[in-house]
Amino acid sequence: MSANGLTTIASSYGPRETQDRLEATAKAKGMTVFARIDHAAGAAEVGLALRPTTVVIFGAAKAGTALMQANQTIGIDLPLKTLVWQDEQGKTWLSYNDPAWLAERHALGTQTRTAIEAIATALAATATAAAE
């Protein structure tokens, strides 16, 4: 499913395994994994409950730099982020921003089209490998 530039796919695995698979796939594709932000752990630290909700931040400087050279404001959306989350029924999902939507958001011109398409392909392949 896709809404407002957000792509969401179902995972065949639980949240932790999906995160681990996502990280391993990104690294295997030559990307750097910068961080995992565990929102559920943060909620627990202040006495609140939250189903598994983790952001995995990863990317490749070579691809991202080309976009920032075109318009530095895209740096607010880079590196790439993927949200791994679990719904009320216990189903795990993986969500990420569509690179084409990000390009539109930051008014990147046609000179970045090839880079955006390559990033979109790599991101979709990484997410699919993590979820299937």
C-alpha cells in the first residue's frame, strides 16, 4: 500500500527478525547502517506501552550526496529511514518514504531522475528482501 509518499509492505517475519534482515540486506548491498531507534523501548523508559516500532536508518553517501548537490534540503530526509512496526493483530509491517516523493518534496530537477530511480530500486529490493 502507498499513501502520501509512504510505501508500506507486509513482513513475513516478526519485528526483530525483519529489522535484522533489513540491516543485513542493506549492508550486503554496500550501504551503511547508521542507527536503530527503538520507539517502544523509549516509551517503556517513561512507563508507556507501545507495540514494536523501530526506525532503521541507512544509506550510501555516493547516492545521497548527488541528491544534496542538487538541493541540500533533501538532507533532512537522508539517510533513508525504514519503519518496522507491529499492528494490533500482531502483524509486522515495513514502511518507507518513496524516493520519488522525496524528490518532488525537495523540487529536485530532472538531472536527479536516474539517481532517484536507482535509489528507489535499491530501497524496494532491500525492503522486499527483509520482509519476504
